[in-house]
Amino acid sequence: MDKNAYSDTLLLPKTDFPLRANAVQREHLFRERCTSELYPWQLKHNPKDLFILHDGPPYANGNLHAGHAMNKILKDIVNRYKVLQGHKVMYRPGWDCHGLPIEMKALEEILVTQAQPSESKIRQLSRKRALREYEKQKEGFMSWGVMGDWDNPYLTLSKDYEVRQLRLFLDMIKKNYIYRQLKPVYWSPSSKSALAESELEYEEKHESRSIHVRFPFTLASSWQKHVDNKTIYALIWTTTPWTIPSNKASMNIRTLLFSAIAVHPQLSYSLVEVVRGDQAGCYVIGTDRLQSLCAEMGVPDEDVRVLDTVLGEQLVGSSYKHPLMGGVSPLIAGEHVTNESGTGLVHTAPGHGMEDYEACMALGIEPFSPVDDEGRFTKEVGLGLEGKFAFTEGNSAIIEALKDAGSLVMERTYIHKYPYDWRTKQPVMLRATAQWFANVENLQKAAVEALEGHIIKLFEERGSDIWWTEKDDQVFVAPEYRQDGKKYKRGYDTMDVWFDSGTSWTMLRDMPGRDPSLPVADVYLEGSDQHRGWFQSSLLTSSDTLVTHGFTLDENGRKMSKSLGNTIEPSFITHGGKDKKKNPAYGSDVLRLWVASSEYTKDFTIGPTVIAQVSDAMRKFRVTARFLLGNLNNFSAKDCVPYNELQEVDRYMLHELYHFNHRVTQAYDNFVFNRAIQHVQNFVTNDLSAFYFDVIKDRLYNEKALSTKRRMAQTVLYHILKSYTAALSPVACHTAEEIYENYRTITHQPETSVFKAGWVPMESAWKNDDLEAKYTLLKQLKTEVNQVLEVARQEKVLRTSQEADISIAVDRESAVGEMLHAMDGSDLAGLFLTANVNVCDADASISGQFEREAKLGKLLGIHMFQLASS
């Protein structure tokens, strides 16, 4: 017989929805309706309050990477979910367009053909490059289906933005939040720029010239009795000889001091005498460091005498003389001093060390940093060091000067970890520079008024470039202050990068339709590297919800790095590599599903294996959608069977759908998107594929097209399809639109986008705990039946489960027995996918009831099930 002879008697699934996505070609068909068309529509038509997710601006420099994808897609998932819930969503993308990396790239383009350009020319070229990079990045973001106000982004280089920033700075000055002070920062001489901690790389094998230097005490009377008229020296150790001149005493209006030597008040210090050799003399050394120091210096034990031991607090207040700079400075208490290395006494240069700075500032000791932007000594340092590069020739000159002064005790090469500029791969230094600080003392009222009356107005009229192009400083002085006998000079300090981008929340202030009592934004969602920067400068005054994500790692858990060659650009995933068989074009929805499936609060991995697994999950989602659509080909919403008229198993499935909707909603509400995807996968695998789809196939394929039983199953499939599509849509927006396109005409109110159809229904009438308890037992029983049927298949007793008759022996008086005896055998047969099911009493004698006709291979019956009363 023809194997398809009976195919015309079956109602097989029929749909135009393809199993293969062909994403690169097909996603474009649905992108506009769920992005550029949807965004203005929802602002106009959605009924609920305005929801604002403020976009922390990415840097307008370089190609998009996986971190960009994680950030922008996470934001889009949040926004799309809010749209589905009926909120008006305002999402205005932004770009950070200032900063050294952009300037360096711009300079690279022109230094080959011309000399160092003017600052105005650099700004002009940097602006062009930033705008070019912004356009390229915007195109990439839009290709991922990210919905937003792409026609009106905010750029930190725009005149409007810069004026807003200055106005905010003015407000902070008015509130006495701003003052100026020297403070050490990481400074890169190679790029002539201050660096944030995140811009540092650490070289594990950096080579320094470490030295031990002796500073003569000028006041140590309590110990003088031990040494007669001999000089007592404070012995220090440093790996930065070039900072020795910054340990300088000087007359100052506020204090007498620029520096000090620090000791820990609770550590033990010894006065020791070295009696022979080049290091002969009397030294103050940390007691716990004495043995190792003598070993380093090559001094035998018999040449060392300990004369006295005291706590560090007894040394505080003593004074010493600088061997090169002259002048007298004190010994101070420092909690940062340890006995783990060095001598236990720390040469303190507050202009070149943060811990030194904090210890000295508490005592009013000013930082002194005679080093310029290029890392060369300035004329303030003296000693013939002016113009010398601190790290090299400056180091050498200072060491030679210490030798000549008889103050160098020992010099060694020291290999250790040291910070480098991540761009230039050159060492950095800590260097005190004049900086603006927030949230402290007063500024003069007149200066505030001058800024308010005049400079911002110039920026509004002529743009920020005027600060560099205008030759006359007096142009920036308000007219009423030009004749006051004072001379004003413009400054060239760079606005802090975090203040620059961190004031972007001002773009949201006074938003129409926004409750003024609420923060300007509902959510900030950025990478964890922003905690100490962008979040700090903007979050406290502008948002009430903060979501952070980690960093991208390769499949071996390594940080993505161009030098390692392990970076994967999102375009490689969406559009594939040159060899499409080896590196297929997965499309944007697979990239989006990777984002949603990741536990983004931690560092997350990406690579070919990970993406292939995500693609397989997407294929299964399409298989499920195809089954649902294929079995609804002759169905519409008007054909739905009322809930009370459905079969029991159908009502149970709606109960499970109710809980699915609730769990998915809760996951999206809590920003736990990977859990939402897990709920979808579990629902598809356990509730649909492994249970309900099997149970209803007979009705779908074998009943008449318009039969009530078939309509019952289709009613449930219709409700499942709507929830299933909605649950996927915040993540796989293109796929969801494609699914919706294939069934929207059968709905009560067809829309032009799935995002206009609303979120999953929360039908409390579907909730039925009694049915859940019953079907939990029945599904357990179905599992047991399937195990026995599988044994029969393996023994070739039967080919399919529908050839089997099942007998279940159970105590009629038990809860389980009462339930099973009350059920119709045909309903159980439909549940187990068998020919018949017979429920009999557990005490009935059924042994010998079944026989096997081995020659014919026909199964007359298998096994008796004994279910315990419990």
C-alpha cells in the first residue's frame, strides 16, 4: 500500500511560518514596525504613565563589542516589556563624545602629514571623528532592534549639552559645593593625561631602582645619651628616587611644611649602631625589619648593636633635615605604615602618593609636585634637575646627588608590579595636580555672579570653542568686573569625564508627562565599572532603580582583549564570517537571546560554542511556534470554546498557563531575564512538548475540523500562542513579530505589531489548585506507564503505545484509587496515548489474565500497576 494512503484523512498542521529563521534576510521585514514605527506610536497611544530608562552614554570611539551588545539589549528588553505593559516609554540614546582617546585617534590622522596642530584644530578634528564614530555605532545599535529616539540622541559635544553642564556646575558653585585643590592622581606622561583606575594596566615585571637613604635627625634628645655626639639617621626605602626632592620643607603662609617621614604609632622602632663598613652609623629602623635589612645590606650580626627600642608614638614630633633640599621637617604618625617591607619609616611625598597625601593633609602639610605634564622636573625643584625626565635621567641624577651627599646607604634593582597607561603601555606616576572638588567650602559670591552673568551666555551664542579661539581673556569677564582693578585669566582645566557624562540626566529634567515628584529617571542600567564614576555623579539625584551588569569573557573565562585575539564583535554573530558554514549568520535575535540568557549580574561568556547553544534554543522556540500556528490554521478567536465547556485536561493546561504567565511577569519585573527565558524553555519542554501536545494530537489530527473536541484543544493552543509570543517578544522581538504576523488576523483586534497587543493575560479564572493536584499524580503515573511501554518497545512486543492496553490495579478506597476509578477509561487512554486503559481493584486476581502471542508479536496486555494508598 502507498504509505501516504491515509494522509488525506488526517488534519495535519499547516502554516507558512518557516522552521529556519534565515534571520539576516527575514529580520529586516519586521524591524521597522517594532522600532522606528513603534517608538512614536507607544508614546502617543499607550495609556500608562511615562517610564524613563536613562541611557548612560557609550564612548564614541571604536567598533561595537559584546559589552555594548549586553548593555544596549538589556535596556531594550526593559523598555519593550514596559511598552507591552502599556507604559509610555521614553528612551533617548546618548554618546560621550569628549576625551583623550578620541583626540589621540584624531591626531594619528594628521601628524603624518603636518606638525602639531593648534588646540582649536584638534577640537575640530576630534569632533568630526566623534560624530563619525557615533553614526557608525548608532547604525549597529539599531541593527540589533534597539528601540529609541534615534532621530534625537543627546551628544555631550552639542552646544545645548555643554550649556546644561555649565549651568549645573554653576548651581553647584552657588551651593558652595565646589573648590580647587592640589591632589595626587594617576598621571600618564606618555599621553599627558590623568587616568582613572579603570584605565590602568599592571606590569608584573616592572624594573625600578630602589634605594635606602638616611635622613639626619635634628632633634632626638631622648636617644642622644646612647650615641654621644654621633648623628642619628632615620633610614627610609623607596622605589621612586625621583620623589625624594618632593620631600621638601619650605616656608608657607598656611604651614611651615611640604612633607614628612611617617612612622606607625604602635609599631616598635629600634636605635641601632652599625659599627663597621660603608654603612657605619646610628639608625632608627623598624624593629621587625632589622634582621632582613641587615641581610640585604650585607651587615653581619656582630657589627650591629641595638641601643634602645621604643614605640613609634614616641618618635612623633622629632625632626630631620633633608640631605639635598635642606630645611627641617617632622616625623609624623601614619596608619598606612607597615612592617612588611622597607624600613618601617616611610619617606612621605604628599604630591606623589595618595596615602602620603591623606596623612599629610590631616596635619595641614601641603603637597609639592615639581613635575610637569610630560613627567619632567620643573624649575621649582632646583638641584639642576629642571627638564630632566623623572623616571630616567631624573632618577639617575638624584641617586648621584645622594651619593655625593653621603646619604645613599644602598641601591638595588627591584622587580615588582607597577601601573601602566593602558593605551600607550608606558609607566604612570602619581602626581599632584590642581583639581576641582565637590561638596565642600565656599567660593566668592562675586565669581559666581560673574559666571552667571556672562560666560554661559557666550557659550550659548558662540559655542564652547570660543574658549580656545578667543585671544583676549577679558572677553570672558562680565562688563561690571572689567574695571575693578583685578586681572582675570581663563583656566584650561578639563571637565572631569564623569561630570561630563554624569550630568546627562539634565536632558530629562522637566519632561512633559512626568510626575515632578519622581526622580528624573526610573532606571539606570550600566556596567559595574560605572559604580565609582557615572553612577556616583548622577544616580543620587536622578534615579531610584539601579541595575548593573558584568564584563564579557571568552569561553575559557578570559577577559576579552585584542592582544589575546579572543574578541568577538557582535556583527560576527549577526552576519557571520567569511565561511558561513563554519561561522553562520545567526541574526540579531540570537544575539539578543544570548544577552537575555546570560546571568548578566556577573561576568558572562561568549564564543562559538555558547552562541551555537543559544541558536539551538532559538530553533526549538521556532519549532514550538510552528506547531501552535500549524494547528490553528482554520481557527479564529470567535471559535474559542468557553472555559467551563472545556475538557478537564484543557482546563488544567490553562491553569499551568496562568502560572507560566505569572512567573514570566515576575521575572521581567525583577530584571531577571535569564529566569524568564528559563520559564519559557521549561514550559515548552515539560508542559507542552512532553505532555499537552502529545495528549491533544489525536483530537487535532483525527477529529473533524469543526468538531467541538478539536475546537477545545485549539482554544487552549490559541491562548498559549498569545502568551508564548508575548513572553518572547521583549527578547526575540523580530521572531515574535514574525509569529504574530502569522496569527494576528485570527485575533479579536488585529494590531500592526505584537507590542501593541499587550502583555500576557493574567486570567485568575484559569487558576485551579484541585486540578493541579490531580494532574500532578496523573503525570507521575504517565511517566511510569511510559517506562513500561518503552520496555515493551525494546522487546519488540509493540511498535507504538497506541497498540497497548493498560490495566492499573489500585485500591478503590485510596485517594488515588477513588480518582482513577472515577475517570473514564477513554480519558486515561488519551492521557497515556494507548488503545485502552482499564482500572481495576488492587485485590482482583488478574494474574494469568494476559497472554503473549509471541509468533504474531501482538500485545494483549502488559504489567499490573500497584499504586500505594498514599
